[in-house]
Amino acid sequence: MSDIAIEHNPSREKLAELGVENWPTWSCEVSTFPWTYEDTETCYILEGRVTVTPDGGEPVTIGKGDLVTFPKGLSCTWEVHAPIRKHYRFGEIWPGAGGPSNPSGSI
């Protein structure tokens, strides 16, 4: 399994190419909770700050302006330090498509 990938302050062009503004949004107040990713998730942090600690791994802190990819199968704990709001998309991202890849047509 690959690690959490973080790109700090990606360009507006990259965000537009990915179609980030069209992705759903999710928000969460200050809290701590476990999470397992059943699919790859890419998200763009609009506000807030969170530390994500993979089970048996090193913690990473992400915040406003970060483009983050969590790999499928990752089990971790989220510790939200400041209320978080993010755009998110499940599945592998095809630049320019604005959504997840789904070559087989299945969900």
C-alpha cells in the first residue's frame, strides 16, 4: 500500500484540470475518529487542520491549500484540530475528467 500523498498549494491550473470545484464538499468539527478508506480518495483542503495517523505509521498534518491523496485500504485515525472543510473525490483521478476513472463502467 502506498503512503498518503500531499501536494502543498497546487496551482490553480492543476485544480481546474482536476475539476476540484465540482467535487462534493465535506466538513467536520474538532474531533478524533478512526477511518478506513474503501477506495482511493483525493481531496483539496479549503480550511482547517487535521493530523492523520495511519495505523502503525507516522502522523501527517494537512491543512488549507493541501491536495491530498489517501490510498485505498488505508486505516488511520483523524484528529481534527481546527474545523475542516474539503472538496473530495473517490477513485483514481484522470486529469481533465473532473472525476474518478471508471474504465469498466462499474461502480
